[in-house]
Amino acid sequence: MKQKRAAVQTIQCPKCKAEIPLTDALTRQIEESVRHDFELQLAKKDDEAKAALKAKDAKYKKQFEADRARLGREAEKTVGLELRDLKAEIAEKDKRLEVANKNELELRKQARELEQRKKNLELEFQRKIDEERQKIGGEAKK
């Protein structure tokens, strides 16, 4: 279809190549037909683009969820391992603390026993000294 912009629009016959003048009504019909076809094509392309976008969105969401799950498992493994290690370390420190506390209690008990023995020895020593003084004092009076 060949259009010329002049006072009168014409089209050229595909067979005989003759110029045929167009009236405004015919021109409007052709324009509306072309516009309608163009809008249909545009709507079809728009729908295809939306469908493709939706498909890609679904694909990326699925991949995102898979990656999230994988990373979650990896993080859980790592954190789980660290947690077990920390629990083992705490248990070991608790055992050492318990042993240290028992040792301290034993040492305090021994210190009290030694202090008590020392007091008993001093008391016994004082008794013997007093006994000896009495003997010496009694012999001196005789």
C-alpha cells in the first residue's frame, strides 16, 4: 500500500499499478483497521512479555527458596558444630571448676585441722608446763 500526502490521497493497485483516489471514509476505515491490528499485536506482545516475566519471576523465586534452604542447612551445620564445641568447652570448664572447688574445700579443711591441732598442742604444752610448775612448786615447799 502506497500513500501520498497531497490534496487527495491515493493507493496503487498491486496488479495494474494504477493510482486510485481514496475518500476520507475509506481512509478512516483503513486507518482504524490498521490501528486495531496494531493494538491487537501490541496487546499480544504485552501479554507474552507479562507471561515471560511471570515465568522468570517464578523461576527466580524457586531458586531463591532453594538457595535459602541450602544456606540455612549450611548455617545450621556450622552453628550446630560451634554450639556443640562450646557446650563441650563449658562442660570441661565446669569439671575443672568442680575439681578446683573440691581441692579448695579440702585445703580449707586441712588448714582448720592444723589450726585445731596447733591450739590443742599449745593447750597440752601449757598444761604440762603448769603441771611441771606445780611439781616444782610442791617439791620446793617440801
